[in-house]
Amino acid sequence: MLELKDTQNEADDRQIPIDRVGIKGLRFPVDIHDKNDRTQRSVATVALTVDLPAHLKGTHMSRFVEALHQDGGVLDVRTIADLPRDLLVRLGGKKAHVEFHFPFFRSKVAPVSGKAGLIDCDVRFAVEVTADGSTDFELTVFVPVATLCPCSKAISERGAHNQRGMVTFSVRSSEPLWIEDLIAMAEESASCELYSVLKRTDEKAVTERAYDNPVFVEDLVRNVAARANAHPAIVWYRVEAENFESIHNHNAYAVIEKSI
Amino acid sequence: MLELKDTQNEADDRQIPIDRVGIKGLRFPVDIHDKNDRTQRSVATVALTVDLPAHLKGTHMSRFVEALHQDGGVLDVRTIADLPRDLLVRLGGKKAHVEFHFPFFRSKVAPVSGKAGLIDCDVRFAVEVTADGSTDFELTVFVPVATLCPCSKAISERGAHNQRGMVTFSVRSSEPLWIEDLIAMAEESASCELYSVLKRTDEKAVTERAYDNPVFVEDLVRNVAARANAHPAIVWYRVEAENFESIHNHNAYAVIEKSI
Amino acid sequence: MLELKDTQNEADDRQIPIDRVGIKGLRFPVDIHDKNDRTQRSVATVALTVDLPAHLKGTHMSRFVEALHQDGGVLDVRTIADLPRDLLVRLGGKKAHVEFHFPFFRSKVAPVSGKAGLIDCDVRFAVEVTADGSTDFELTVFVPVATLCPCSKAISERGAHNQRGMVTFSVRSSEPLWIEDLIAMAEESASCELYSVLKRTDEKAVTERAYDNPVFVEDLVRNVAARANAHPAIVWYRVEAENFESIHNHNAYAVIEKSI
Amino acid sequence: MLELKDTQNEADDRQIPIDRVGIKGLRFPVDIHDKNDRTQRSVATVALTVDLPAHLKGTHMSRFVEALHQDGGVLDVRTIADLPRDLLVRLGGKKAHVEFHFPFFRSKVAPVSGKAGLIDCDVRFAVEVTADGSTDFELTVFVPVATLCPCSKAISERGAHNQRGMVTFSVRSSEPLWIEDLIAMAEESASCELYSVLKRTDEKAVTERAYDNPVFVEDLVRNVAARANAHPAIVWYRVEAENFESIHNHNAYAVIEKSI
């Protein structure tokens, strides 16, 4: 049999290394180990890349998918570097970067009725390893919350505008953190957390809780930042919040990033 | 010069006519004539299709784009059938269907301060003409509004959850209607309309107005339906509303469609 | 304890029934029974609605979520009517409608190397039941495929433009159909099916297969329609295809719907 | 009249400054001055932020919208710093950041028939000014192109898989650059550029041109990088490319960033 030409392995003379090359937008079923010592199944959208030195024309795309099938089915913070390390073995290069973005579920109990229901939250794992052995892990939670406007409450005789907001909270830490704990830090920083099942007694409770805890988008990111500053294991964070204002057709937005 | 083969014009023996074939997802700048007798420029996402009889293998895709360039730059309800009629001339067939989806702007004055600001709203024109001369025009406005929950207000000692909602209101009418008038019907049916510029005096006014006018998603679609029922020119409508609940991570939804 | 006011149960005098009211955009983990007699876990986006008679002011939103938690965790065509029937019991009304939209995975073997890899495909279950006992089930698969342009091949001395396309294929059937079989009908109708892992020998095979099987978007929907016409259990179908043309920044589109 | 409480102006004792706070997701009509000395109207999605010192509780959101109405209607690289400077005047702070993301149209002539048609391309202006007078301007073009796989061409007896790809090309420059010139750098780096109108003679030409110019996603970003390296005014760039592979349901991706 004739050998098929290996175009990717040809030499390249443009003398331009590539920072990251690989695949993006691939969906893959994953198991996530959660705080309750249970495994939950989800579906991740995956990006896998390595760097490419100047002298090589191309990478080998199919090897990314093969590595994913071998190492990518279980997301566990203790073994999260296995897949990018495997990419370096299969593909060469000095750095490998992997991202998994997936919905994560918690069971949450309504505050008065005690009714339980599942509620979702997006999570992103971003891991970079280098050939000399370093690992960087950035964990991000995307937490929907309720925010009630302090200004609207202060100036109005009755009521106050409130809305759903989205907190995007990324951390790097000196030891593994639970997804659930990061979500809680965002939820506690808002006017009220969200629920999937609320009976009338619960709806009364969350309405009043939100009214009693007004936060601007500025307060929301500061509250999360204060919690992150106080956490002994968090060495870097970035917290963004976006409120889908109920009085405007645009959003209020704030971000704080702590330098390492 | 050799004639290039015209594959599309070949015969097809599968005996299956095609309901609609053409192009989709094409962006095009358009001028819209508005109620204030001004022309506003916007950018539409366009879909253009015709039917294809069973005996033809394919349509001629480039002619859709040529017709759009000739007839599609101005959206005016009085001439809206010109483009689909031109498609029938260029492409043959018994039916042509065109859709334009675009952001539309109104200048809106804040309720107390009188500050003016532009606010956007998506609009869709869907027009179908037949070779025997009939024209069907469906006009849709996508109107963001504020909704405040009557149950939350009734059971809570203070406050009430509220949120942004989206009303999707489609009509067919016996005479041309202004986009602005349809938007107003949706806005008047909500707890409060949205603004782009609100000073503190305005924020107090809209907060209290929303609190004084609680509506469920059910009330919202019924209020729009009642207005549509009372309008002498509206012969068909469909009204949908989706509330991005500030207490849940899911949405409340309702729809009413009036049969012709 | 004081009884909390039940606003939803109040009378309504607008005399306007609501076609569908409920919840939308809720994500929920589901198990799907597949053709290989295995269960796969996925995450669905869910919409649940019932009709509301004119005399009632509102529905009870929390009951939809409670019903989902009780009946919605397993998607099986044999028991798919359980959830909407439960909605009718909990909420009253004459019709209940449920929709689940989720990614579905198959293991697919590369054509020459035999390497196996998972590939995803979106699926939608839409079920409507009525109080008098009828059930309507519409199953939709969203199948990505490759299409190679017959005209481009016929007129060009070398090469032919090709691209990813999306087939949206919905059916109603007289007996349960497997998701996998519907996907196969769409894949066989295209120039070539897609794979997640392709080694060089495979890439040669799929490139040549696509070149040898050119299809217009018109051919693609007709090929699926012909297969659906020939299937004894399919009583209704709608097949749409959209090609993300590699020579344009817009898409080619076609649709065929068979009336019942 | 009683003074309404100014909650935003209250003191804050959490001692946490905010990097950016403001508004996001606001749509606004804009005029863009193009290379042909014409003005084209588009619709931008806008984000406007300033930093907030630790001692202030909140910013004043309405002033962002007022500044936008005063300065934001015309996008011209020569006056692009006016709006963020105005934000610093109205809101205080040490840094202001503005972003406009909008579709931009060019008229493009088909290569053989000479037929002209408009084709769209997204563009982003990101401008940051500081209170001490510095201005940073990052211009990004999102350019759809065609890419044909060199490996598929080399190993296959006939045909080669190709697809639409998206180049995201950002630059900082020592003098103003035209949007049109950046788009051209991306288009010339691909297998072929895209068109809105192509007659059969044109389709033959672009099919063969793509076949004669195969590029991997790696080649595409390197070709753009080489052009950017050679451009005397470009002092920084980042070029990303994503190919919507016609043989996979995932994308090939590469990025090169030049440090300043």
C-alpha cells in the first residue's frame, strides 16, 4: 500500500510559531464528581489545544479527539491535568490547554415548604500544563441570582425593581475547591438566590428576602470579591456580574479582577 | 466559449415538489419608513424562498440575492410585495416567501425628567405572494417589557418580584399598521414599559407604576389579545410572552393565537 | 396561620382562554433509552405547558416543575405521555404539551481505520395529550452532514465547494421509531456523514465519497423525503436543510412538509 | 420638593475598587465613515464602563446612556476617544472603556461576471482612555472566508473538503487603519474569499481558486500574522481562526498573538 502524504508534518518556513492550535466546539458526555460524593453526568462543550513550533506546518487534529476519548470522560479536579499532559505526549509542544464547559446540577430545598428541586448552573474547567511540569487550573462558575436595586428601593414609596443577574466567578486556588462552594459564594452575595420549585409560602419568603437585601451590580461583585479575599485557598479571582435590568433593555455590568 | 453545464435546470425524477427553497441568514442594510414620516436605517437578517415543482432539480440561488439588491433596500408596507413578486418572475414557481428581521428604534421620553433616549425593539416582516396574485403579510414585533408578579405582591409584606419579559406579537391586518402602534399595544399591556434613559425621579415613577400594575404572564398575553380583539384592522394575531423570572432560572411562558 | 392569597385561582373576566401557559427554558438531566438497549444520560432544555380556560386568572407554575421532577427524568417513547398526562391531573385543562431538547450521542466507527468516536446530534421530543385521551408525538432529529455542490463539481475543472449542513427532520409515526434510525435516514441522504475521529485513510475515503455524491440542498431534503415516503410507519414528516455555504456568508435552505 | 436619596453617592467601606462598571448589551444606531469616503449606517451593540474607586458605593448608570446619545452616533477612528473621555468627565474615575460591535458592509464584485453585491462582516471598536490622557484603540474584524484542507487534497484522488471559516483579527496600530484593509488581509490569507452574488462562471472560478490555494487553520493564522508583521503601522495583533469543518461536527481552531 502506498503511504499517504503527511502534509501536517511538512516543514514550514514562515518562521511563525502558533500559540494554540487544536479543536473547539466538540460536545462530549462527562461525569463530574460532586461534593456529596456522587457522580453526576453532564454534557460538556470542549476545546483542546497545544502550541505549535515555527518549523512544523500543522498539528494532527484527530489525536486531540482520541486523547479526549481516552482521558476526558471524567472531570475530577485531582486528575484534571491528565488530559492536557496526554496531549503533550501525543502531539509534542510545550503547552497544552483544555476547556470543558458544562451544566451542573444541585438539589436545592425551598426555604419554607422544604420542597426539593434541581437547579442548573454552568461551570467551566480551564487547565493549562507545560512540558516542564507546571499546571494552571482556572475554575469558573456562572451563577444566576436575583438582584434588587437599592436606589429604586430608597426612592420609591412602594416596590423596587429587581431582576435576574448572572455572576461569572473564576478562581485559581492553592488547593482544590468544590464547585458547590463557589456557587454558594456568589449566591450569598446577591439579593436572593434562585430556586426551581417555590410554593406560595416560599415565594413570599424570597420576595421579602430580596427586598431586605438590595444590591447594586457593584455591591454584588464587591460581596463576592470580599468573600474571595477572605478565603485562604483562593490566590486569584475574577468576578463579573451582569444584571438584566427590568427597567431597561440593556444590562448593568461590573467586574473586579485580583492580580496574582 | 463553452457553455457551463446548468445542473439546476436538469430534470428530477423523484417526483417530490419542494415547499420552499432559497437563502437564509443573509444580512442586508435596509431603510424603514416610520410613523414620524422619517426613514431609519437598520440591518436586516433576510430569508428568501420560492416553491420548486417536482420536475426541476434545483433553483438558482444567485437570483435571490440579485432580487434582494434590486428590491430589498427599502422596507415599506405599501411596497412590501414587490420583492416576492420579483422572485416569482426571476425564478418561476407558484409562491414566494420573504422575511426581514431587524432592530427598530424609537425615541422615548422619560416619564418625569423628560429626557429622551433611543430604545430598540426587533421587528419581523414576513410576506408571501402567490402567482395568482394573493399577498399575505405578517408583521411581528418583539417588545421587551417589565412584569411584576401579582401573587408575589399579594402575599408579601414588602416588595414583589419583577423582571424583564419579552412579548412576541404577530398580526395580519386589513390595512397597514404602524410598527410603533403594535409596540405600544404590547407596552401598555405590561406592568411598565422600558426606557433607555431614566434619572432618579423617573426610576421612582417606573418602580411605582410597575408595583401598581402587577401582571402575570397570563395577564400580559390576555391584555394584548384584548387590545387586538378591539382593533378594527387586525384580522389575525398571535401573542406570546416569556418572563425571565427573577426568582427562577427558568421562564414563565404563555401564548394566545386567534384563528382567522 | 393566615392563608396566603391565591391570586392565580381568582376569576378572570376578560373572557379570553389561553392556548398554552407554563414554563420554558428549564434545564433538567434526563436518561434516554437508546437502540443498543443502553441508557444514556443527557441534559435537556424543557418546556411544559397546558391550556387555561377563560374563567381562571392564572396557572400554578410550581406544579409544572414538581411534575417534571416526578416524571421527567427518563425519556422513553413508550412512557413519553406520562408527564403531560400528569400535568393535566395536577393543573386541569384540556391539553398539555411538553418539549425536551437534548444532545444525543452515538458511537461511530471511522470508515477505513475502524477507530470509534462519539458524535453528537440534537434531538427534540414534543408530546401533546388531550383530556379525552389522544396523544400526539413529534420526534425531531437535528443532523449535521456534509454536502458537496453538484453545480460546482460539474462546472469546475478541479475540486467542488462543500460544507457542513444541518438537517432538521421531524416525524410522526404509527409506531415508535428509534432516534438512531431517523439520524441514519438524514445521513444517508447527504454527500457524506460526519465523524469525530478520522485518520488520514479515513479522510481520503470521506473526501472521495462526498465528491462522488454531490447533493444540492434541494436533493438533500428530497432524499430524506423519499426515504420517509417509503417508510411504512412514518405518517407525517417535515424535513428542512440548511447548508452553511463555503462560498457565501449566507446559507442555502429548503423544506418539504408532508401533510397528514 | 424633597430631594430623592442618592444611594450611589453613599460611602462604601468594603475597600474594594471596581475595575469596570457600566452598561452592556445596549443597541444603538451608528454611522461609520468608510474608505470610499462614504458614511454607512449600522446598528451597534455597545458596552460602556469606567473604573470605580473603593470609597464610592455606585456609579450613575443613566449618564452612560446620556453620553452615548451625545457622542456615540458616529464611529470615526479620528474621534473615537471622544466618548470615553466624556465618560470620565461625567462619571469621574481614572479609566473609561467603550466597545462597539456592529455589522459592516462592503460592495464586492464577482470575479468573472462582475456582478456587484453587498457582503457583511462584523467589526468591533474597543477604546480605553485614562485620566492622564493615554488612549488605547483595538480594532477587530470578524471575517468569514473559505478554507480548503491541504491534507485532504494531497491524499484524495478527487476533491478536497472545504468549509466556511471565521477569522477574528485584532490590531493596535501607530496610525489609523481602514476596516476594509484589515478585512482584505484576512481574505487574502484564506483559500478563497466569500461573495454574496456568484453566477456560474464565478462559482467555477472560486471553486478552482480554493482548490489551488489549500490552507490549514494553521496556515490561515500564519498568513494573516505574516501580513501583520510586514505592515509598518501594526504594533500588536491577535489573529484567531475557526474552521467549521465539513467532515466533523466540531471546529478546527488556531490563534497567534504578537506581544507589544
